[in-house]
Amino acid sequence: MPAATPTLFPRHIAVLLLALLACAFAGNHIAARIAFDDDTGLLLAILCRSGVSMLVLTGIVLWQRQPLGLPAGTRRWQLLLGLLIATQSLCLYSAVARIPVALALLVGNTFPIVLALLTWALGGGAPTRRNASLMGLILLGLVFALDVPARLGSAEGAGAQWTLGVTLAFCAACAFACALWITDHKLAALRGPVRSMLTLMIVFCSMAVAGLSGLVPGGMTTPASGTGWTALGILVLLYGSAFSVLFVSVPRLNMPQNAPVMNVEPIATLLFGWVLLDQVLSGMQLLGGAIVVTGIVLLTYRKAA
């Protein structure tokens, strides 16, 4: 007998829950920056985050008695998916450690553009004129959000850390877009709970191997003080809670209609960064950020059927 379709939350409840989850993910990145400023290693942060989330998700999968077998031909794609998410996590946290957190999130959230272009390049439909215009608007907003004209015109130039941080954030967007394409085109037959659990396992194992082999200098460094340990704990709590609640609630959230609400994450990050990290952006950067978020919301919005 087929399982009953879960009852959808009322629209206002779904929107409120998604907004709260977006704020939790934003807080996770703010906590990560505080931990990194206290000498916490990048790999250690991702290892703790993915490990706790993996344990929670494994419990959910076992509780639901999900079959763990992989469909034929999906193993290599599942491995690649996990490695891409590991790369995305490492690149985004590396960006967060170098540039204002809100800017890292704005650049990282350009993945819908990369995904649309990737889908087109791999044989999918070309972006519509509307979507192409929105992509251009997002890129224009990024120019202002990143304060590119002022930085290029200054005597010091953009700065090595700024350039590296922006590049890493964009690499995170590319890795996440590739992961989404694989999920949609190569792993659609694999149950979502199992796919997510295996992905987190691969992320956890990748970080552990990288840490033990010393591939990332200082990647497993522990926090230098109680502030760093507290931030690391908050990071794990916020990410693990938000990820778990989102995963459990997805069937009732009507994501095709409500997913754009999650794009408040950069806005929440901007506010948290201002209050907790004293990271203040100029008026032009705020305008650029608003353009980026608006463009992404419009690009990802789908009318309800």
C-alpha cells in the first residue's frame, strides 16, 4: 500500500519555518568565522559539523527503515556527489575565514546561475530571456556588493585575501551547482534520506582523511580559547538542527513554491555580521546585495501549480 502524501503546512507556517532555518544556517557561518578567528582549523569545523549531522540523519534513516541498497550505476555518482559537497563546504568556509561573511554567502548563492548554464551545456534547455536577464542583474548586483569599482581603482587593488576569498566562494557555488545537477540527473532513483546520509558520510570521511594526511596545513587545529570552542559548538548545533529539521520537514514545505524564502540567509548573515562581528558594508554594497538577493529569488521562484 503506497504511503500517504504528507499534509502540507499552511503557507505562513512554511514560510516562517524556512526563514528561521535560513537564519540558523546564517548563524552557523557567523559562528564559523568566530571559531576561525580563534585559530580553529577548517577541517575540524567541517568534520564536527558533518559528523553530528550524519549521526542524526543515520538515526532518521534507521528509524524509517529505509532500504540502504544503491541502484545499479549510482555508486560512482554518489561518491562524486559527496566529494563535491565536501569541496563546497571547504571552499565556502575558507571564503568565510577571509572576507566578510555576507559577501561570501552572496557569491556562494550564485549557484542557480551556474546550475542553469551547466544544465544548458550538458544538453538541457537554454535559459529563457527572462532568466538570462535575471542572471545579468545578479552579476551586476555582485559588482556593487563586492565593491569592485572602488577596489580596482584603489592604490592597493583588490588585495590577495579578498581575491582569494571571492574565488573560493565562487568555487563553492560551482561545486554545489554540479552536486545539484548530479542529484537531479544521476541519483533521482536513490531515496533522498539515504542519499543525504551517504553524502554526509563521504564528507566526514574526506575531511578525516585530509586532516590525518596533513593536506590542509592547520586544518585540524583546535580552538585557542573557550571562545573558539563555544563558537564551534554553536556552529555544530545550528547546522545540525537546521539540516535535520529541514530534512524532516521538506515533504510538508511545498519547496517549489516556498524555497526562495531560504534566500534570506545572506540578509540574516549581513545583520548578524554587523551585530556580532562589526562587519559593516557600504551603502553601495548593501544596494548590490539587495539586487543579488532579489535576482536569485526571482530566478528560483516557481508559480504554484
